[in-house]
Amino acid sequence: MEQVEYKNLLPYQFEERFSKMPLAYVPVGSLEWHGEHLCLGNDGIKVEELCKLAASRGGGIVLPCIYLGIPDMTGWGSRYKLGGQGIFCVEPDLLYGVLTAQLENLDRLGFKGAIIITGHYPQQQVELVQKVGADFSASHSMKAVGITDRDLARSVGHTGDHAAKWETSLLMALRPELVDISQLPSDPNQPLEGVFGDDPRVHASAELGRRVVEQMVQELCELGRQLVKG
């Protein structure tokens, strides 16, 4: 894959990509428990990888993921004798300000469009990224939109979940080394902790993840083109 990440681009590489497609991807995630079988940074990693694939195919530049989620996370710390349930979170107003500041920086650089995509999607965070995009677009020349990966690939049945069929399949396709299904109980009758949705032991697969990823990338590329066109 060609280099598409802002932090890794040399100046001439940045200028080449920017001149062809002045679109920025702004991935947002969280550090949160996703059962025993997925990495703690799942939310940010999956959307960052999706953005990299979309930028490689359709143009654009991917900013470093912002690992900040608002309260309403799945706690896990008590299982490992950690304080604060192992949760990293910030208040909504702070996240709103951080995202808005990031968009202002992009606008000053001359970007024409920005996609904020959060892989952590409790309803309050969904509404927050949507509001950031709408508020910014109403008062700036750069157009921005806030979405979740759950909004993508609905046409192939994707609905999103928490560490279940969909998230597990996505990470199997995007970063298989960060998934270990063997950490889950082998007894299918034993309930899973931190998993909300269809049982990943039964329903998740890399093949399903690849199909969903392909559709997501297509939709991200089209959304990016629309934003840049204005």
C-alpha cells in the first residue's frame, strides 16, 4: 500500500497527494475492552485501517487516530485488578473542541473536505461527531462530515456491534494478528463478557470481514469525492 498517513509523508509526498485530492480522513477511536479476543484499541485501529485503504484507492490523507472516547464504555479493569475499570475517556465538550480544532487546522492548510469517522459509537459520541461536522461546514469553506463505521456497508447487512460478529470480522480482515478467538470460552453455552451482538465464535470470519471492508472502502471513497466537489 502506498504511503497515505500524514505522519509518515515526506513534504513532497504530502504535496503530491494533497494536490490530487485535498481530502482528510480523521479517525477517532477509544481504548476500551472488547471482550477477551480483540485488542483494546479496536475502535480506533479498525477505522484507521479503513481510512488508509480508502485513501490509497480514492486519494486523500489520513490523520493520526484520536484515541478519545466519551463516557459510556465497557469496563474491564476489575477482572485484572485495575483501577477505574480500565477506561480512558474525556468529557464530550473536550472531544468536541479537539475535533473542531483539528478541522480548523485542516481548513487553514487548504483541504476541501474532511471525514471524521468514529469506531466507538455510543449514541452520544455518534451525535457529537455529526454535530462537529455540521457545525463546521456551516461556517467554513471546507466541508466536513461526522460518521461511524456502523453507517457504512448497510447494503451488505452490516449493522455494527460490540466485539461480536461484525467488529470481530472487521478486525480479522484488517489486522488479523490482533484477534485471538481462542481466548473465548470453547463452550458455546457459556455467555461472553464485553460482547454485545451475534456470537463471534459462531458468526465471525475473515471472509465476511473482507466483504464488508470492500463495501466500506467504496462508500468512503464516494463520500470523499462528494465532499471535495462541494
